[in-house]
Amino acid sequence: MRSDIEQRRSRLHSRHDRWTRRTLGDWLDHCAREFADRPFVVTDDLCLTYRETADLAARLADGLAALGVRPGDRVGLLMANFPQFVPLKFAIAKAGAVAIPFNYLYRHDELAYVLEQSACSVLITMTDFADQDYQGLLDTAVPGWQHGTAANAPELRHVVALPTGTAAREGVLTVEALADLGRAHTGAADASSVRPDDIGDVLYTSGTTGSPKGVLITHDAVLRTAYASALTRAFEDGRRILFSLPCYHMFGYVEGLLAAMVVGGSVVLQTAFDALRYLEGVQRHRATDILCVPTMSIALLEHPRRAEFDLSSLTAILSGSAPAPIWLWERIREELGVSEIVTGYGMTETGGAMTLTLPEDELALTATTVGRPKLGGVAGLPGADALTEYKTIDPETGADLPPHTPGELASRGPTTMTGFWRKPEETALALTGGWVRSGDLGRVREDGYLEVTGRSKELYKSGGELVMPKEIEDLLSQHPAVSQVYAVAVPDDRWGDAGCLCVVRVPGQDVSADELLGLCRAKLARFKVPKHVLFLEAAALPTTPTGKVQKFRLGTWARERITAKTGTANQPRERKEPKGHGAEVTTTAPDANTSVARPDYARLIQPDRVHGSLYTDPQIFQEELERIWYRTWVYVGHASEVPQPNDYVRKNIGPQDIVMTRAADGEIHLLLNRCAHRANLVCEDAKGNSSSFRCPYHGWTYRNTGELLGYPYNKGYGGKGKLDLRMGRVPRVASHQGFVFASFAEDGPSLAEHLGEAAGELDRLARLSPEGEVQLNAGWLKHRTKANWKLLAENETDGYHPQFVHGSIFSVTGSPIGALYSDNSTAVTRNLGGGHSENDLRPEFRKFDEPMRWFGTTEERVPDYVAAMRALHGEDAERILVEGAPHVMIFPNLFIAEIQVFVIQPLSAGECVQHSTAVQLRGAPELNRRMVSQSIGSVGPAGMLLADDTEMYERNQRGVQMRSPEWLDLRRGLQRERVDERGLKIGTATDETGMRGFWAHYRGLMEDQA
């Protein structure tokens, strides 16, 4: 094997006897001339040759130029590994622009950040991927994107969409149309001023240690790295590399796409990792090489159908991004038949992977090191056959350490980044004299190979002694039942920090916490022995899209689990939790109340079902309070409830008691009903009018804006005005059509962003008033129910239940409401995005074209109201009077049911309160009296409708506590869901489209680590 490898390297040396510096656009053209009709981009459905890719890239580049893209502009690329990614990526270079490939798993806040920070002028995206609507995501992240008016991304002028499921919205340019535009402007792109040393890519870091930063990489740098990869791994001519690792990341981009081009090879692209698809892809496309991370390699080995596939073409594998034990490499060689097994190490800041083991190396080197600096050949450092050089420095002082001494790894070479985009301070910290600091601990061995022992930020002190997690992980990874293990720090009263093991077992194998801790006690110094063990599934590990475990998130997860109920981690003893809804957990805990593992929301919330524990688990309820009720916008009250200066009314945000006040200047404030002295409730009355509040306990008084006015016997505090205390105040308050919302988060999306499409439903309700104003001043009813709050939120726009739950009422009263929710109804259920949903009944009312039918009456019976509406709205009045009021659920707690408003207040995992009132339309006394009367009849103490619903809520709550079945089905109408003219998902009147939208948004919030 060694002689064959040497021959392949010799051929590469001969072909590249000198380094030619090129731009990425020039590189594609060069390859198209040399490998014209060879297959380049391969998928199950498409194959593009080098020539076809270059031709398409040229057309797309001309299209970008026709849009106004000029050399140096930044073009974002938000796309999975669809075949179009490749020509689009090169088209950006051929237009002279800088490519910014984004992580397509970003949530809306992350995407908003990178779009603003990168200052893109054009964004190219896909319409759908992995249940994510990317046009909807842009609505939330950068409102106004369709018209080039996004306030938080002012440079963003155009968005181009690749239809990958649903169609691009009207007016949004497609990739195909961009190519047509280029065809009409042939030669428009001019990259002649771009040089190889110019920035070709801004690549955002993977976020394993914090927020992503835009790394500036030149054209020449990535091409040098790609050549060094092909040389080090001894690529044969035409190598065919299969991978699902995203091309926006250095791994897929350089080790896959660009490296294959060095030898006229092919890339077999897959959009997401699936072990079965990998195996099928190797067989179908005769792949010779695959790119993996260790977790993917394990999944391939353990797939039950692996033996069915012909993998004889597969000779090589690069499995990087994380360490792996030698048994994994041995199994890959023996069971997959792969002879050239390579691992490596690098960072985006260095230009990608800078070290690799050699394919001819013994597996012991692959298991114990991350390789040596890549062979550089003509692309490497002058006078050395290496792409880069490494040294170690003192992690604290930055001073150089003697050769082969452990320390923080630093490197330099021709591929190193030029800096971070728009972050000069971070650039100065990371780059010193051309050397880039890695933040990784390790050493350069005498043979030139690197050992990486961990992140400098991962070290912790236990009992005053420094603990290196890598030492513990290396020890325990040798255990035959341990698939993956990570050591992180958790707080400890006695030791400062204590170690916590996060362990993934080998499938089918068992190992206890006692066994692992016993092994540590036998092999490690006492202060290094962890005190806690958490077992979890591999799928529950927080990872980057390339599979790299995010230990900072894992550490947060472990600390939450250990300290959630106890606050500390002393006097451990083992406790095993039963297998349940998330990860299996065994912990050594301070008491019997130690919390279970953080729920795996990706598993509990699936596109067509949700798990019962979401309605019953107290831990989930506590997380909901923190991640939803105390972070997002929540409806609190209505401005009409405090119409006069100094009016106040008591409200709630979840369990928090809130006083909504209107100050003398007319501004509305939300105060936490708690004295700053000894936490007594300050305000006891439900509502009133006062410019101040007095605590009954010790007589402290406060303005109705929260400021402390005075306190008796002030000499005990050093005199009057000496205390800098006040009532707590909700930091953000905003309103829409008088509906007052609040957020405990100091910053975040605006109320307009939170409401999104739902704002139009509040506007629609206000239009029903002859004076354009809604009032909620008819008094409130409170219904306490023993059910989880989400059961109520789901039910509000569930059109499947009325015929059954309320059927007796409909039949007795002769109500036409039942017909609105049937298979024959033309009404639709709409996912408004952001967790909001509606039952749009307007299509049914339009069929009859009868004003006021929606209210159960005729225009003749409310003549004054109808006349006032026609005088106000003119020709639009008929439509408004026919279509009526909205039936909309606004996440998380506001429900408008045409003439009634409901507000959900969670109390615990199994109990909530539903507040209800009748809508009052200013200037419509005829309707208002009827609305109060109808509300009393339907949702009052002796009402008909709410009694039925409450019975269902509580029966649901009792049912979800049963052991089996564990899941609640959400698939009704999934197969017939469609997208309306507004780009929103809709289903029939009885479909569960709204519920699916609620849960998708809920999952995003609960997974958010912000």
C-alpha cells in the first residue's frame, strides 16, 4: 500500500511543479478546461460535468452583476448541499464578490445577526429544508426582505430563492430566473480586478465555544489547503468523495469540494446525514472516499442493513472534528474494508484542517494524535514540505514555550485568516505576529505529530487543583461499553467545581455510574475523580452541523441538571432515573430531588406527533417559564382597562403578579407586585385609581411608576432618600390596537416581529368598531382548570372538535356554527407563523354574502351599527360586515374568538386559569350589549360552551398521564396542507395545521440557548 501511495503523491508533485495563484473563479475555469466532460457534481437525480458547472456559474455570475453586484460586494448563500450550491458558490467568485455561506440551521435571531453583521447585498437561499420554511424564517429574521427594506439588514437589496419544496413567493427571483437574467446580460460580470490574495470567503465559525465570527479567507488560501489535502491523502485521479457535511463549512467545502477538483474528481452530495443513504450512495455511485465525524462513522458500523451493500469501491475515509478511540478505526478497517483511514485537526481561522494523519500511518497514530502538518508541496511554507507550522504558548501570558512542551497550540502559514470581519479587537486577540491562537491545549511531538488534550476554556479547578477533562475522557473511552464520554465542570460548594461525566453507551452494552467512577478512582488522582455521571443518547448531544460536540452547551446542560433543584452538588450518591421521555439519566446527586436530564425537544416534538411528557413534566414547565413566559412577548392586558391617568389593574404573566398602571403622563407601566423591602404584595385591590401604592406590611410607599417614595422611620436607613430601591418593572412594554404585551427580556425581537401576520387579525378586529377602537372593559371571568396550558392553546383553533364536543348545543339551539367546522366547509386553518394560528371562517361567510351573519343576526336588527360602519368604511363596509371578526390564537396566551377574548395563565404543569371577557367595540352599543349577553351564555358560570371545553381539557390532562400510548398525534391534514397566496401554510377547517405551527415555534424557543 505504501508504494502505491507514494506513486500517487509523485504524480501530484509532477502535475503541480509550481504553485499558480488563482481566484476561485479562475480555478473553476482551469478545471473545466482540463476535466471538461468529467462528472463533477453528482446526486441521485443529477450530474453536472466540470464544463456544465462552469457554464452555469458564468450565467449566474452575469445574473448577479445584472442585479448590481460588484467586485467586493458580499453575497450570502443559505443552502444545504443541493447540487446548485456548487455553481452558485463559484458564480459569486466569478462576479468578483465575496461569498458568505451561512449555517442553514441558524434560528431567526442568529440569522438576523449574521445577515446584519456580514452586510450582504444579496442573499441566495432555499425555500424549504428539514421542515424549515426559509422564506418564513426571513420574515421573522429580517422583516421587509422581499422589498429590500429590512431595517436590521439595510444593505440587503435582493433575495434569490431555490425552490426546494414550496415555490418562491411572488416577486422573489428564483435561481433559474437569475440564470435567465445572466443569459440576457452575457458578459456583465467582471472579476478582472479581483486578485488571489483578495478575500474570497467570509466563513462564520462553528460556534463550539460561543457566538460565531466571520473569518476572512483569501481565494489563494483555500486552494492551497485543498491541494495540501489531496497531496497528504495521496488522491488518485478522479477520486469520488461522498459526504453530507455542509459545504458552508470548511470540512465539506475544502476537504470535499475543492480537494476533489485537484484530481478532476467528483463530489457525491447528500443534504443530510443518514447512515442508510450513505451506504446506498457508496454502492450506487461507487464512491471511493467518504467524509465523516466519529458519530457518523459509528452509525455506519452499527446500521443493521450494512451487510446488504456493496462497499468494495470504498478505500478511504476522513473522519475528523472529534477524537475517536482505536477500536473505531479498527472496526472501520475490518468491517467496511477501508484501508486508508485518516483523521485531522484545524479551525476555520487557520484555513481549515491543517493537520492530517497519513493514509499509510499505523492506526495507533490515528487514535492518539490528530496528525502532522499537511504536506504542502509547492503550496506550503518555503523550504518545508508542510502547509503550516505549529508551536505551543503559555495559555495565560502568550509566551512561547520550549519545543514539545504542552501548552496552547498556535500556528501560522499561507492559509491563515486575515482577521475577523468587522471585529478588530477579536482579530488582535487571535492573531499575533502572523500566529493564530487556537484555544486548544496540546503539544507538538518529537516526530512532528500533534496531540490535542482539550480546550483551554474547558479546564477547571477542583479543590484548587487544575483538572484536564481530556485526561478523564481518554481513560473512560477505553471502556468497551462507552461510545462517547465528555467531562465537564459543575458547581460544588466544597470543591469549587466538580467533574460531571456525560456518557453515551455503546448500543447493547451496559455500564453503571459506579463502575465508571470506580475506574476513575483506580487510575486518577483524587481531585480529578468526577462526582456525577449523566447518561444520554448520542442524538441528545449538542453538536454543530458538522457533528462536533459543543462542550460549552453540554456543560450548561449538565449544570442545569445537577443544580436545577439543589443549587449545589455536595455529598453525592447514585440515583438512577427510569427510562423516560428524553435521555436516560443516572446521576450522583445531593438529594432525592436531583433533576433529570434536560428534555430532548427534538425527540419530544416531531412534525406529526408530540410526547405526553410535554403536558405533565414539572421540569418542562419550569423551562417554559424561563424560555417562553419570561423571555418572549406575552399578552398582559388592554389599554382600555386603565383609561384614565392613575388607573391600575392587576394582571399576570404566568405565575407573576403584575400591576398594570397608567401614569399621569399617560404611559402604561407593568410593575411586579412586590415590595422592595420584604417582598410583601403591595397592591391587593383588583383595580382602582391611585398615583401611589402603600405596602401594608411596613408602610413603604411607591409611585405608580414603581419608584420608591418613602419609608417610615427613615433614620434607620441613614435618613430620607438613602435607599436606591424600587418595585420591579417589566423592561419592555408595547401595544398594538390597545392590546398590551410585555417581555421580561431586556432586548430581542420587537412586538411587531413577534406578532408578524397575527397583527393583521388585531387590525381586523379593530375595523369592526365604527370608531376604530376595541375596548375590553366589560369585566372578566376566571375559570381555573386542572389542565396544562398548552391543551387550551391547542384547542383554541382546533376545528376538529366542535361537531363532537359542542354537538348537543348546536342541535338544541339550531346554531349554524357546526357547519363551519365540517368536511364540507370552505373555511381554512392557517399557520400564521411564530406559533400563531387562525380558523379563517371568511370563505364560508362570503358564500352567503349576508352582512352580520357572522354575528348570528341580520343588518336589519342592528341598523345603527351598520349605518355607522358604512359611513366610516364606504365601499369596504360590505366586505367587513360580511367577513366579521377573527378567530385567532396569538402565541402564547391570547385567544380572540370573534366576540370574546380569552387569556391563558399557566400555574403549574397541570393547572392553569383562563380569563375571558366580551369584546366591546367603541361606538357600537347595540353590538356591545349583545356581545356581553352571548358571552355570559357561552362562557359564563352557567355557560354552555366553556363547560364542554373544560371537561375535555381535564380529561386530556388525566389521559396524558397514562403510560401508553406515549404520543399525541398531530398528523390530521398533513398530507393535504398547502401554501396560500401569502406564503402561509393552510389546511381545511378541521385540520391540525395550527397545532403543528404552534409546536414548531414552541420547539424553537425551548431549544434556544440564548
